[in-house]
Amino acid sequence: MAYFSRTPISYEGRDSRNPYAFKHYNPNEVIGGRRMGDDLKFSVAYWHTFTANGSDPFGVGTMQRGWDRFSGMDLAKARLEAAFELFATLGVGYFCFHDRDIAPEGDTLKETNRNLDEIVGLMEKNMKDSGVKLLWNTANMFTHPRFVHGAATSCNADVFAYCAAQVKKALETAKQLGAQNYVFWGGREGYETLLNTDLKLEQDNLARFMHMAVDYAREIGFDGQFLIEPKPKEPTKHQYDFDAATAMAFLQQYGLKDHFKLNLEANHATLAGHTFEHELRVARVSGMLGSIDANQGDPLLGWDTDEFPTDLYTTTLAMYEIILNDGLGKGGINFDAKVRRASFEQDDLIAAHVAGMDSFAIGWKAAAKLIEDQVFENVIAERYRSFTEGIGREIVEGKADFKSLEAYALSGKPIVNVSGKQEWLRSLLNQYILSV
Ligand code: XLS
Ligand code: NI
Ligand code: NI
């Protein structure tokens, strides 16, 4: 190993205090007929782990990685080598990247594509040798100054065309590498002020762009799942894919719903004023839950801090939705998470992923047990029992109307409500988490 010196991380069980060992992630464990490893398809995010350097708006990078002694294409190759070493060390089966994470931009789009081709070729070989798969790729249409007014929603048609060329190439990459999914995250697809914005044209153009992507994927035989990753703001003030409900309405309105699912990110949910489990539930009940970006925000901060997920309530309730969804299909659990600026040692990358994987393993165990015992299902069934008989049944079967319901209400039957028992339910949840 050239970049990481640790031996592959192994499972040492719940009493281990070794930061470089799993205490809960044990892929072969089975609960309620489900195998942990099948539900926990972990993925490493290339951008946070191999290209980020800890810089923030106030200060330069704090991280000196082993591969940073190179530059240009040599750096891209060194990162690739480091990436596959880390995947092997962690035992993670998937990864994700933006086109510009893996290869540098050249002076022209042609040169940029040539750089990309060379790295993608090497990547393909590494994937074959290691068995590691591409969960998804995407196009970075937010960093370069050309995207200052947006990408597919730019006021400048030349930018729209450039983006089309970029996503065309990204879909060819996806096809070549057998990506399971292709993601659209619209960091610059939104607006800053209505005073200079044609909101209708921008949204129509975004839909046109996505239809072109769907058509081209079909043309080249790319059969991965298309995903939209909602986020309410940052970098743009008003982003068009605000949250799960907004993204689904957009897909519905423009006839794209059959071609897309959602990639939901925990920190984006909280920025939208939702819990992560809310976003997952909204998508799940509409058959639109595709994949997740696993991270967490800081409740005291109003931006996308992309921390590694360690909050067990969230991992448990997220896994609860994922298990009820019968897994994520082609999707997975991508650690769109970065180590803190002060966690600048290379081994922190390993410890952080181990912490995230273990937190999701704990969540999986607690959720699988909750579902096996039908804890909340029984409570919910009882709570809505009035809709399974009598007048409630007539309502859900479409046999009631305002007149029949008025007659029922006028009959004078007293309304009796019972407690929602929320505090007791929370303590039950605690018991399940504590007993993993
Ligand atoms: C940024 C997004 C981004 C997407 C991929 O907030 O989470 O990282 O996951 O473009
Ligand atoms: Ni993300
Ligand atoms: Ni994010």
C-alpha cells in the first residue's frame, strides 16, 4: 500500500475501543430475515475524501495528503490509487464522484474530456481488479465561473449547451463504468433575485435538459437509475429542488417521474427544515426513494456542514424507512461527509468512515428489530383503526360523501379521542437503540 498503512478494518464487537475496528458493522448479521450487508451498501465520496483539503471561507487547507506531492494528471492518478486502497481498507463496495473530482480540467472541453478518458480507463481497470462498483457519478456544474448564472438554468444558452456536452460525457462515463445510478444535484440551479430572473423559463429549461439526459441514456443503453438530490439552498439562495416534495412535484409536472427517483441527503433535509426521516418517508410512500447521502448537519449552524453521521436517532429512523422500502434497490448509502478541518491526519479519514458505518449498523440493528417486533406498526394500526370499520371504512372505500357524513355527524354520536402517547413511543425507541 502506498498511501494507507492500516490493515483491513475488521469487526471486533461492541466492547472494542479500537478506532480502526467495527463494533457493530458485521455484514453477515441477519435480523428478521434481512442481511445487514444487503441493506448497508456503503459508498465513499471522492470529493470529500480525496480532493478536499480542509479549506473554508476563512482559511486555507489544513490537510496534507500523501498524494498531494503530485500535481495535474499525476495527482489524479495518485488519488485514484489512494482511493482504491481506502476502499479495500474499509471493505466498502461502492464509490461516487463528480467528473471534475477525478481528472483536472484542461484549457478546452476537448482536453478536459481527454483527461477524463485517461482516468476513467484506469478506474475501470481498478474496478475490475477490486470488484468495487460505482454507485453513481455526476457532473460538477457549479465550481467553474462559467456557471455563475446557473448551469441548465443559466440565462446564457451557451452555458446550457456546455452543460449538455458535459452531462453527455458523464453519461458515457456512467455507461462505461457500469454506474448503478446517475445523480443531478443542482447547486447553481436556482436564483438569487427575482428582479433579473425568468423563473418559468429556467424551470422549463431544467426539465428540457433532464429529458435530453433521459433520451441520451436510452440511446446509449445506460440503464442506471436517474436521481435528483434535493437541497433548499447553498450555494444558490433559492434552489429549484428544494426538498423531496418539491422535486417530486417538478418531476410530475414535466413528465419525468417515471425516469427518476430521489437521492436524499440528511444535511439537506435539515436545511429545508425537515428531519431526514421526513424526507425519506415522503419519498418512500410515493415509490421515489432511490438512494441516500449519509451525513449530518449541526443544529446550531445553518449550512451544509457534511459531518460524518453519528447521531443514532437519525441513523435508526433512516434505516427504518430503508428497510420498510425493502432496501434501496440500485441505490446505496453514500458518505457525502467530510472530516472536520481540525481532523487533518490521514488516519482520520479511516476512523471517520468507521464511525459512520458503525452508526448506520447500529441504526440498522435497532430498526430491523423494531420492524421485526412491529412496534410502531402496531401502534399506527391501532391509532387509525377507526378507518377500518363503520363510517371510516366507508370514507376510505369511497362510499361516503358530504351528505352521508353530515347525517352521521348529526346523529349525535360523541367524539372520543385517545392519547398519541408520543413520550412513551420515544422511550421505546430509546430501549431498542440501547439494546443493539
Ligand atoms: C452538495 C451536494 C453534492 C452532491 C453531489 O451539497 O451534497 O455533494 O451530493 O453533487
Ligand atoms: Ni450530496
Ligand atoms: Ni450536501
